[in-house]
Amino acid sequence: MFLTKIKTPFSFIIFGASGDLARLKLFPALYELAFQRRFPEEYVVLGFGRTPMSDQEFRKRVSEGVHGKFGKKTDAKALNSLLGHCFFFHGQYDEQGDYEKMARRLADLHNGKKAECAAYFGVPPPVFKPIIERLAGVRFALGEKLKIILEKPFGENEASAVDLFHFTSRFFKSEDVFLLDHYLGKSSVQSILPLRYNNAILNMLLKGNVISNIQINALEDVGIGKRIGYFESVGIIKDMIQSHLMQILALFAMSLPVKPDTASVRREKVNLFSALRYGDKPCGIVLGQYKSYKREEGVAKGSKTTTFAAVRFNIDLLDWYQVPVYIRTGKRLNRHHTYVTVEFKKPAFQQTDKKIESNKLIIELFPEEKIQIRLVNEEGKLVTKIREVISAESLACTGDDCLPEHGRLILDAFLGNPSHFLSFEEIIACWRFVDSLMACTTKHGVPVVSYADGGEGPADQHRLIRQDGFEWHDPSK
Ligand SMILES: NC(=O)c1ccc[n+]([C@@H]2O[C@H](COP(=O)([O-])OP(=O)(O)OC[C@H]3O[C@@H](n4cnc5c(N)ncnc54)[C@H](OP(=O)(O)O)[C@@H]3O)[C@@H](O)[C@H]2O)c1
């Protein structure tokens, strides 16, 4: 079997290596890459942080992260091999001298031989800038090709995203900056463009003149848990809609460039994001907060942070004229289900006495990754019954060479493949739209409605969609 591998010696620096993201996502991803033998013989994983830790203590953390994900399935040989490459450097994010010492330590670990270097930012956004600047100061000591991988969120509004863009550009070329949204590492999400490129029928169908509406749902049954500190300051629109769900919309609704190179795809995404228009009806937003949220540790007493949002908007492009888009996302609901439903218009000649479902194209991202097309048939001789005919196909990666989202994306970053990463232009265009949403909620004083834990969310979500004559679609029904 041919596996995409990293062939040259490398260093992988993890800033914030004592944090949750590193433990939950990065260590398991590195383990899977090691398990699948995608690393060269010579590489170094270097945790960097303010928490004093020996190499042994760091290895223990890596091991715990891996066991936490894979449990008894952990392959001891692969894990031990990875641990043998893991080291820790205790330093301050704003001390240039610490970066110089770190670069010397890396050179020693590589016995003075040349190695490529990628630095992963597993730290909160306020720490991005000090690291970017100081890391650039030791670029040459770290090897000629230094890449940085930043995980979303990128700023908290358009202005701060523009500021981060300008700051980053002072120190790094755009091709060395990998802006990661882990949704773009999902197998089903990565399938959307190839499906569109390879199937003329899909592109004939993905046109506003035959589609009645698009619904994007990311419904979760869990609460915010340990992410309260971050979540309290952003809320669900900035956490979920701003990047994850808008990216999915773009993959469905953007024009397909003739060549799917990264620059052309990014250009079309920016075009789509720039055409999002919000608000002919008062606000078109429903906001909510689950009942027990205020009792979560770290939540301010009168917190108005939103844990549910349903939003209605349009795409101001001729192709999507008057096709409403609905995005609905929430925490602590009655199910964990992420899916996109594209609902087609019913034929004008259809007999109105028959209650016939519209045709639908559905892509599910969780719990299953699959594509479905729903047609309608009539059956029965004496009494005609209308029945949905469902054709479904898995989009999940199967086989021994599948990788988790972070594993895929880290590998891509190392190999210099930017196609599943974001550009600052996209991020800024997304923020512009999200800023307009946020401004509207403030202007109209959209209430944050309390909803029952484990329920379906605020009742007004139905008003939002019924005003256009539609219903929220649930593919599991
Ligand atoms: N957790 C997730 O699943 C997840 C998912 C997607 C995106 N993200 C994003 O990824 C980033 C890291 O997430 P995380 O959950 O790992 O964050 P975290 O646990 O709060 O922070 C990670 C590490 O950064 C350092 N740090 C924290 N606050 C700092 C501060 N104010 N100044 C300097 N250093 C500080 C700490 O390490 P030391 O004190 O040892 O230096 C900490 O262990 C965040 O931007 C988050 O939004 C997280």
C-alpha cells in the first residue's frame, strides 16, 4: 500500500503543550501518524510551555493523551517509538532568549543535521502574536523552511482578524502559514468538492433555480464542559458558525473553478462569503442558552452567552437568488447530529392533494459520514402510498490508512499542501458577515431564550423557518 509520508527529518514544536488541545487532539494524531509509519526515522516532537516539565513528564502526558483516545487498542510499540522522539522545553512565550535556547536544543537533538520545522500554536489567541514575532527571530536557527500552524479562532471580529493577518504577514510568507479549522480535516467535508467535480449531476442540481432552501445543522448533546473560559467570551455564533459551518456552506454553494487549485478555490469561497446578506425580516436569528449553563463552573452570574443559534440569510448571487439558507447549531440538545440538507423545489405540476415530500440531497457528518439522495415513489395497487426512496453511500474513510482530522491536517502542513487550510481573506470575509449578524442582534435586542437541557432548543427556531413555508429536516426520521 502506498502511504503519504514525511521523508525528511523534522521538528514539530507544540506551543501550549500542557493544554487540552494538545492532549485531546494532537498527541493522538501524532500517535496515529507514528503508528501508520508516516514519519521518517529522524524527527523531534518538542513541547514548549511555561509549565515546568521534564522530558519524562511530557512523555507521560503524551502517553495519557494517547491512552485517553485509544485505550486498550493502543499499540505499545508505536507509542514507545513516538515517545522516544518527544522532548519538552520549559520557556516563556515572550522571552526571545528562550527561543534561542530552544533552537539550540533542537539543533543538538538533531545532532546538528538539517531538519524542517513546523510550529503548532496550541495556545489561546492572545499568545499568537508574541510567539509569531519571537519564532521568526530564530527562523534561520530552526532551518530554512519554518511553517506555522494556527488553530481557529483567528481573531474575534473582522478588525482583529485583519490585524492578525497584517501582523503575521510581517514575519511569515502566506505559503508558510497554515490556518487550521479541524472541520476541514473531516473525511465527509473533504469529499464535498471531489463529489461536485466528479459528478455532473450534482452540479446540475446545486443551482438556486431548482433548490428551495439549504439547511446546515450542528446539534450537540453535550454542554460546554472545560471550554467555558473560552466559550463565555465568544458564544456559539463565533465558535461554530463563523468558520466551521460557513466553510461547509461554501463547499456546497461556491462556483466551481475550472481547476481546483487552492488559490482558485479560495477565491470562490471569498466570493461566496462576500455575497452573504443577512436580514430582510427582523433579524432572522433565534438565540438560546441551555438551562444549566449558568451553573457551569466559570460562568458569570447573569451570563447572556449563547449556546444555541438559528440563523436565516441569503446569498446575493444570481445563482442563489431568493434561496434562503438556514444554519442551526446548539449545545446540550436532544441529539448529536451534524448534517446538511439541500431541499429541492417540488415540480409545479405535482398534484396538490398528495402530501409528497420534496427531494433532498443530504450530507451527514456525524454520527455517520454519508451522502443521501431522497426520491419519492408511489406504490400499492388499491391504495397508493407515497414512499421515500433513499439512496445512501458512506463518505467515511475506511481502511488502515485513515487519519483523524488533526492527523490529516498536520501531515498536509508538513507536506506543504494548503488545500484544506484557510486563507486570511476567507477568514476576514466570514468575520464581516458574522459581525453584521452580531450587530443586528444588538441593534434589535434579540433575546437569549433559556431552553431545557436535552430538549430541541428554543421553540422560535420553528417560526424562523416556517415564515418561508419550510420545516427543519431531520434525516433520522
Ligand atoms: N480544546 C479544544 O478541543 C480546542 C478545539 C479547537 C480549537 N481550540 C483552540 O486551540 C487553542 C488552545 O486550546 P486549549 O483548550 O488547549 O487551551 P488552554 O488549555 O487554555 O491553553 C493551552 C496552553 O496554553 C498556555 N496558556 C493558557 N493561557 C495562557 C495565557 N493567558 N498566556 C500564556 N499562555 C497561556 C498554557 O500552557 P502553559 O501555561 O504551560 O504555557 C495552556 O496549557 C485555543 O485557541 C482554543 O480556542 C481548542
